[in-house]
Amino acid sequence: MRKRAAVLCGAAVVLAAGLTAAPAEAGSPRAAKTPHTARPVWKECGTDDYPTLQCASVEAPLDHTDPAGRKITLAMSRVPHTAKRYQGPLLVNPGGPGGSGLTLAGFVAAALPKRVAAQYDVIGFDPRGVGASEPALDCAPGHFGPVRPDPVPTSPEVERANLARVRSFAAACGREHADLLPYIDTDSTVRDLDVIRRALGAEKLNYFGFSYGTYLGAVYAKLFPERVRRLVLDSVVDPTGVWYDANLDQDHAFNDRHRAFMAWVAEHDRAYGLGTDPEKVEATWYAMRAALKRDPAGGKVGAAELEDTYLPGGYYDGYWPYLAEAFSAYVNGRDAEPLIEAYENFGAGDAAADNGYSVYTAVQCRDAAWPRDWRQWRKDTWEVYERAPFLAWNNAWYNAPCAFWPTGSLRPERVRNDELPPVLLFQATHDAATPYQGGVTVHRLLARSSLVVESGGGNHGVTLSGNVCLDRHLTVYLADGTVPRGGGGEADAVCAALPAPEPLTSKAAPTSSRGSTLHGLLGFRS
């Protein structure tokens, strides 16, 4: 998983008077069953990039069916509103599961037009189990340390080695966090969102989620439709496939995206010298993989680590020039240093990544039923591998702890809903992490939603990344609730994708763009 930026937050907040009306829920039947939630106390925790950030925390029940029982702590961040017109809190979530949203609040507030951002308290949070929230999960520190077995089980010995790793991880989670695992799931996190809403004194919630964060938003809308004011879902999870089928679908989409990268490398043969035929470039990449399987670069980049390094290119094409330079240097110059550097920048994990993966597995394994017979995984993954080899086995082992998970599974919520105000969806046609059909499906399931499509786009997380057309729809919706309608097809509006990146023109890294900043915050493995 991608290393994630962190904001250290203390305790937290007093909301300014006269903003959203004070909670009118005290006399409602729902409120009568809801425990009092203390207002947070905000403290300054600004950074050089986001100097107005404030931090706070709020308590939530570990088990929402036992509100008087054990409590957990949810870490929050805020960029407070400054305009006279106040539209309430705008909660933002980067996905995962397992992604920290504390810094994302600063990014969203800075990336939106000032006149719009100033009308909201932009609120980030670390979901239960994540980052600065307490307790935080870490089942097996260093689980992704190099060099791991080859993901492709070409022998019984390799398969047994990989199985031993995933069994060990599942057992460690059960051993270290048996008291928490039954409550680390989407449904519990969604109910935490409503705890945050009450703590902020808001009758209704504005919500902006990316990737898995779109599933959180859709489930919140299912459970609390009367609490939704504005809902933006960017790069939409298909709720009908959680989670086993969704990962198989990802394998095909990531393979297509990897081939798009190979075609881009071929198009820029003058820069990389790897040939002009995309199929031959792809064959060269797999030859590099085979060489690294035999002799890992620097003793740390083997076949598994190479896949981890190039996976981010499926999320964001802004990484392509760096990945292409590392590819070229290894093949043409027998220079492994750029590849090792690329692994350290894009593929290597740290403590935040260990925590993120622990929460990822806890949520996904608990949310829905997974095959418990390994023979089913083996059959399905080999079938996918024959057509889409890039990620198939790497992704299977990433999720395989769910075959041995120590808790039972829940039944996913059905998110069909016709009780919501207008909802705005964004989807790229070639998104690999949340394939296009997810946006179309949720558009159908949420009766008053509008779908904005980035035609030809392959990035995951498409708003606030420089596409003026997409951001115009987002800005108008957050300003006054207006959504596009019509279009005569699956989409209500279509925006052209941004152009593909160009090769680097010098060894000096270019100035960071909004897109690269956002994708650093969203991370990978959504």
C-alpha cells in the first residue's frame, strides 16, 4: 500500500453559534433512542500546506447495538467555514478501507473554489481502527516486507509459502484484536458517520467520498436517507459485487490499464528505448519480472514487489513517467537503482500501510461472505490469470486472509434508494480500481442521482485533479445543489479526459500537481 501522509491531531471543538440550526432531533423518535453525543473541542493542528486545519476527537460506541458499552475514539480534522452563508459540515473520505482522511480535509478545502469551500466546515476523519483513531489495528507489522514469494504459484511449494503468509496474518488479527474484529465493518463505520453528524450539531450531512468512500456514502444514504443533504461519490464502488466478485473484476480492469501504460511507453520510444510495439514492450516487462524473481534488485525488489511498484500506475497515470524511467533503466542500462527508488516511493509499506491493510482486511472480510474453500480461489484466480495476468495472483493473495478470517461475515446492505435529494456521481470510463459499471449501477440504484462520466479517463479519483469540466459540475452542486440532467444515455453529462502525461524532460522532479497530491492522499488498493 502507498505510504500515507498523516496529521497529528489532539483532542478537539466548539462550533460557532448561528451556523446550522441547533439539532432539531431531540424530540424525534429516532433521537429519543440515540445517546447524547458531546460536542468536540477543536485545537489548532495546521501544517505548512494546510495552516488552518484544526483537530478534534469524538467518542463512538464500539458496538452500536450497545450504545452504553465500550467506547472508541474517532480522530477528526476540520477546515472551518469563513463565509456568512454556512451550508454545514462536508465530511470527506479517501477510501480504502483503511484510508486516513485527516489531511484530505485540508486538500479538499484548498482545491475547491474559495467561495464554495468557505461555505462549509470541511471535515476529515480516521474511520474506526485507522491512524489516529483509537484503538488502531496492526495485525502483523512488516507483513509486506521484501522479498515475498512469487505471487504466481507455479509450484506447490510457492503456493504453500503464500498460503502460510495469509493464514498467519489472519491468525495474528484474531489473536491481537479478537475484541475489535466483529465491529470493524462498513455498517459500523457508517453509524460512526452519524455519531460525527450529531457531534457537529448538524441536522443533515454533506458527504464527499472517493473509492471505497463511495460505498460508505451509499450505505449511509440507505440507513439514514433523511440525514443526507448533499452526496458526492467519485469513482464508484459497485455495491452488488462486494467484495469477492469486485476483486475479480478489478483484475481484468487493472490488466487493461497496465496494457495502456505499455502502449504509452511504446508511443514514447524516443524517451525510453523499449520499442514501438506495445505487445513487445509488455513482453519485455514480463521478462524483467522473471529476472527479478530469480535475482531481486538490491535484495528487495522481487516479482511481488515489482507488481506492487507498478500497481499505482493503474490508479494514476501521473506516475507513468517515473515508472517508465525505472523500467528503461533496468532493461537498457542494467541499472536497478531507479527501480529500487520507484519501489520505495510507490510499492514499499510503512507503519501507516500496515495499519491500513489491517483495517482493509478486517472490513472486507467482515462485510460479506468469502469462499472458505481455497480450491475455489485457486480455480477462479487461474481462470482470470489466463486472460489478465498482471494483478490476478497478487490481488488474490492480498485478499486471501478472508478465506481464513476468524470472524463470521455480515450481509451487505442493499443501497437502492428513492428517498434522497439529488446525488452527484463521477466515474471514469477506464477506471481500474472501481470499474465503470459501478458508476452505472449506483446511478440506477439511487433514483435521483446524476452521473458525470470522464470519457476516456483511466484515473481513479477524477475530481479536483485539474479537469475543469468535472470540477465545474462539482462546484455548482456544492454551491446550490444543481445536478446535470439528461444526456440520452447512461450519463447525464460527459467530460473529456485530461491528456496523458509526457515523459520527464529532466532529472529534476516537476512541480507537484493537484492530481498527484490527491492520489498520494487516496492511496492504493481501494
